[in-house]
Amino acid sequence: MRVSPLVVFLVMSIAMIVVVSYLALSAQQTHQNRIIIEPGGPAKFVYKPSSLTVHVGEKVTWVNYAFFPMTVTSDNATNPFDSGGIDYGSSFEHTFNIVGTFHYHGSTPHLIGVIMVVS
């Protein structure tokens, strides 16, 4: 039995659409809870965004694009985390398993942020 080139083309097109849609959704979910550490002015570094809302059990990733090692350190004893030095281009991840508001800071005075965890 010979398969029509049109059928092959349609099947391959649908398969490509499914794969591209899956990859786009995966990329969106991957970057959804990402915080960038970057220069925010002369001798100033910032978290972008500086506040983020996530659901219980979600992971947050901080990525350092600040040219120098930076840190992410929790201000809350109920959900402690400390990245240690994050080199340029490297990242730190933390999963939030408790509902609440969690303030954190970095290694320079302007590096402050907050994660709000909801159910």
C-alpha cells in the first residue's frame, strides 16, 4: 500500500505543530519563575522582578547577570535559603513549600526582594 505524499505532508505538519507547541509551553513554564540579578545603575544591582508570586511547591530560579558573584539570602527563619556566591551566568534555585511572604536580600544594599507564596 502506497501512502500519498499529501498524507505524509499533513502528518508531518501536525507533528511539527505539536512539538513546537510543547517546546514553547515548556520554555514559558521554565522562565515563569525566573528572577534576574542585573546592573540597575551606577554601582547598583537589582533583582528583576523584585517581587514574585508563586504557588506552594513551585521553584524559583535566580540567574546572575551582574558580572560579579552575587547572593540570594532569606530573611525568614521559617523558610531559610542561602545561595552562597552565584557566579556570572550561573543560577540558584529554591522550592517554596510554605504559604507566606518571604523577604530576601543579596550581597549589595539595593539587592532586596520578596516572594509571595499562595496555595
